[in-house]
Amino acid sequence: LRKQMPDTLVVSVVEHVPAAYWNGQGLYDARTREVFYPDLSGFRQDLVQLGAARDSLAPEVYRSAVEFLRLLKGSELVMTSLYLDQVRSYTLTLSVGTRLRLGRGRELPAERLKRFLRSYRKAGLKLAELEYVDLRYDASFATAPRLSPAAETAP
């Protein structure tokens, strides 16, 4: 909405096309490269969850998500979310709940994801049983088992 002198108001309507959820409270429009915050109470679309400490990082996170989704295509692994933390390190969450810690940058995390895709079956990993896989090592990765609900409440 803007005022045009002397006595006219000009109204512009911009339609957003959601490409991803953003930080659990908004949506990201890949066409306008903007985050917007509509009422999501009635909105139900199967979109990937993206997030970062600041909305200004949304285009970068979206580009990385597209790259990671392209790398996962053809595998049985499904990315449900991607988060860029305050030190600009990526964490990708799979549909089985396992988090892949990819590290910083865009090229290096993509290379780490490629290496993981080539090797996780050979390593015999049962991803549904793992809390996370840390891929930030040069030539290997570390894993952490998923704790059972009983083990989480034990003293």
C-alpha cells in the first residue's frame, strides 16, 4: 500500500507460493526469496522444514536444501528438515528421525553427504536406530545410538 499524491492510494497484491516451512512459524517463497508469516492454523502441505537463526539466511538455506534433495534423489532417504545454526553449520534431518551433521559451508556439506550416501549401506548402519551421524570428519563419520524412552528417564 502506498500513497500517491494528492489523494490516491495504490494497492499492490503479491501472491506468495510456499516452497518450504520456515522456522516452524512461517513459510519461504522461493520465487520472491522471502519469508512470510501467514496464519498456518489451516495450512497443511507436505513441505520440507527449513530454519536458521535469521530470516535473511533463508535464500542460502533454501539453495542448500535444493542441492541436498537433489543428492538424495534416487536413494531411499528422505530429508524432512534442514537447519543452519548460529555458527553456520548444517544439520539435515531424515524421515526416520536421524540427524546428519554436515558442518559449515555449502560445498563441503554436499561432499560429505555424497560420501555418506556412498558408504552408509556398506557400514551396515541402521539409521532408524541412530540419533545422529556426524559427517564433519575428513575420512569417516561418527554415530550416536538413539536412546530408548526408558533409558532417557533413568537416573
